[in-house]
Amino acid sequence: MPCPQIDALTPTPSRTPRGCEECLNAGGRWVHLRLCLTCGHVGCCDSSPGRHATKHAHHAHHPVVASFEPGEGWAWCYVDEEELPVPATVEPYRGTEPRAAHPSSGSSKDSISVQQIKSAVSL
């Protein structure tokens, strides 16, 4: 049976394509990122210290997140508790710019941009 929550979604660009919204604001760190397919909130996964994606989903009653990691194409419905493919209409990477690597030392000022990496490689 198709997930009715995912069928009701419309494309929403990410609000913070560079990383977890709360972690960026607080100088925190994350392991992996999840994109709320209802509003575009970017939060960290349950393996991250803040678990902001799940907190957002429960607090805002937004039922579906998708992986916001390059190369991954899955979504999770909190209502049905099942993994789903991401429909093309809500592809998480459309309309987003490349994001920086996540902060490894707990501070967003330690992030390195994609442009910095490209510049270093071409030296």
C-alpha cells in the first residue's frame, strides 16, 4: 500500500543546504543529514548528538524525511514507520547548492566548502 503521507508532498527546497539548522546555529556537529519533505528543514540523524531531524518531525508533525546525503535516495515515514523511495517530485537535491562537509570539531567555522576542496585539488 502506498504511503499517503508521501503522496501528499510537494517539492520544498532545503532551508539550510549547508547542514543541520540547529547544529549550525549552535556550533554543534552531526553525522548524517535528513531533509523534512514538508517544510525543507535540514536536521541531523539519530546517530548525531542532537537528533534534530526526529525532534523536528515529532514537534512539527511533519511525517516524512529523506536522506540529505549525496548518493542516497531513500525517505522515512514516521507515521507508517517504513522506508520509502524518494519520489522524483520531491527529489531532495533539486534547487540546492552543494553543502560543505560537516564540522568535525563541533564548530561550523571548521567546515570546508566544496569550492575550497576543488581549489586545493587543482593546485
